[in-house]
Amino acid sequence: MERVRTKQNRPAADLSIRHYRYRKRRCFIIGGVLLAAIVLTLVAFVGMGAMRLGFLKTWGILWAKLTGNAVRLSAFAANEAAIVWDIRLPRILCGILVGMGLSVAGVIFQSLLRNPLADPYTLGVSTGAAFGASLAILMGLAAGIVLSTTAMAFLFAFLTLVLVIFIARRGGGIASSNLVISGIIVSAILSSGLSFLKMVAGEDVGAIVFWLMGSLSSKQWGDVAIVAPVVLIGSAVAIIFANDLNVMVLGEKSARNLGVNTGRIRMLYLILGSCITAACVAVSGVIGFVGLVIPHILRFWLTPDNRMLLPLSGLLGGLLLSAADNATRLLFTSEIPVGVLTTLIGGPFFIYVFVKRRGGQGVF
């Protein structure tokens, strides 16, 4: 009798394995396509602007700079090399890295909080960063010090995370509901403080408002040096422990029964997601909907497996934010903040996806 049951169960198991392998292979193909698209669009966008450069010339300048070939670089005009390497490339790299970071952080918080509508800003980290940056602008710390606004934003984002975790612990532990409630409380307090800073800012209020809208204009290699290590290392660590994050989606009790140290994993991903968000917001300001829409769409259309969802979300987020930023740079006579464009496009599109998903049922 036992042998008959085994034979009956085997076709279903084989079908499940084949389906998993097919889905995994499809995700690898899509990931390769996204990576190739990022490289090609990077070279293409670097050549676009008021001074238009051909694809081959742009690639030649980039290759000469990367290989340190001074003879090859001397074949190009000095102003062309400066525009490609010092002005456009840092901005485009920041766009890719910030989009990647926000999308990865979105996956982390949606899985950790078991809420497909969570985003990198759910715990109030972005509000803390915005308060710190606004305080730096108001106090004049940015004058003559390139990293001051960024450093203050990162510092206050980290302090916000510490405060949220402290309040959640005092409220009965760092369960998902406690974290969300603590984040809402802290975010509301900081939003009031931010409104007060804007009121007393006087002539500097324009700079504060522009920063809050989210922009990648005037980014330099120093900004790339800040966001790149945090996003790349944080994303790599998140992918390494993605199996544990998959189990956490089942609930804390189930994860504990399966041998996962839920407290340690939750704290690890809280720190990873918050640090990635803090670095992105410190460099670019508050850019909405990227960390919400990208993970939600890929989870619904491709896979809920975080081992594949994390890298795919990072690649798609980097590609789309870079494309949106270059659209604001190339299509409009007066450049608008990219955060405005992502919200204008992402909001209606997310409504469409939300309405169309399976019978209105949740993802988790």
C-alpha cells in the first residue's frame, strides 16, 4: 500500500520540480537581459544631452578611462571626456544604485513585515533622513563641505531606526505590527519637526523642498562612493540569507519551528534595509514608489522566492530609475526632480496592478 502511494505522489513531485526549474531558468534569463540593458542604456545615456556624443565615442572615452589608457584618451576632446566621466556618469551610476537600493529595501520590508504594501519608508527612516538634511541646509553646514548634508541625513536616518526599534521593544517586542506602529509614531513626530524647519528656513526653504522632492542632479563621484558600498554589500548579504527571509514570510512561529533564529534574522534585515534606505535617501532625497511598485510587480508576475526576487528587483529598479532620471534630464527644458516623475507614473500604474491582481487577494 505504501509503495502505491509513493508511485502516485511521484508525478506530482516531478511536476513541481520541473516547474521550479523552469521558473528559476526564466528568472536567470530575465536577470541577464536586465543586466545587459543596464550596461547598454548606461553607455547610451552618457552620450545624450546638450552635447550629443555617439555611442562608439562614448564607449571609447569610458574604456580609455577605465583602462587608464592616456594615449587613447588623448584622441578625444578634453571637454568631451570631462562631460562623460565627471558630469554624466556619476549621475547615471547614482540613479542605478539608488533604484537598486530602494527596490532591494522594498523587498526586505515587504517580506519582513509580511505586507506587500510596505516600502523602504515604512519605518520612518526617510523622514529621519529628510529631517537631518533639512537641518543641515538650515544651519548652513552644506556651505563648503560636500558631505555635510549627506552625512546629516544618514546620521538621522540611523538614529530614527534606533528609536523605532527601542519603542517597539518597549511596546512588547519587535514584531511586525509593533515596528509599523513605532515607525508611524516617529515619522509623525519628525514630520512635524520638518514642517517647523521649513517654516523658519526663510530663503533656504526652496533648497529644502527641492531636496525633499528627490533629485539626482549634480551628483559627483563622492556621492557614488557613499551609496555604492552600502547598496552593493547590503544587497549581497540580503541575497545570501534569502532562504531565511523566505521562511520568515511564513510567520514567526513557523520560522522558529523550522530552526530559524527569528530575532537575529529580523534584526539583520532591519539593519540592512534601513542602512540601504538611509544611504539612498541621503544621496538622492525622497524618491517615492520605486521601492513599493518594483518588488510588488515582480513578486506577482514572476516569483515570490526572495532568492530570485531580491536581485531581479535590484536590476529592474536600477534600470527604471535611471531611465526616469534621464527622461527628466532630456525631455524637459527645465529639469524636474525625478521623485515627482516616479510618483506621477508609479501611482496610477500601481493602482492598475493592485486592481488586476488575483481577485484582489494579498500576495502573502
